Amino acid sequence: MQISLSYQQKKILESRHKMSRDKRECDRIKAILLSAEGWSEELISQALRKHKTSITRHLNDYVTSQKITSDNGGSEGYLS
């Protein structure tokens, strides 16, 4: 899957990558940016050390719903 991004979209993703502390979110952003640069899913998965199906899912999530963040939010806190 090849993703095309505008210059503005690339800049937004790059700045978000710099500010993010979540490794999963950074990997998603890197996958999107690399795909926009013409990398194949196989090369992206090898570079990021993730399974090809994970990369495919990340790219599909971005194309369908602009999803960058992970759904792993942890649990609710018990302290009040």
C-alpha cells in the first residue's frame, strides 16, 4: 500500500513524532512516512522490526481513519 502525503501532512507527522514519547505511536508515524517515501511494507517491517501484518494494519488505519495513536490506554486509576 502506497500512501501519498502533502508537504504539510509530512511536517505535521514529523513534528508529532519528535514530541511523542509513546514508542508505538512513533512506530506508526515512521511506517506512514516511510510508505509515503515509497518504501514497501516488507522493507518497513524489516526496518522497524515489526511483523508485516502490523505494518499493513497501521497503514490501513491511517488511510481509513487518520489513526496514529495506539488503543492501549491502560486501565482506570484506583486512587481518587
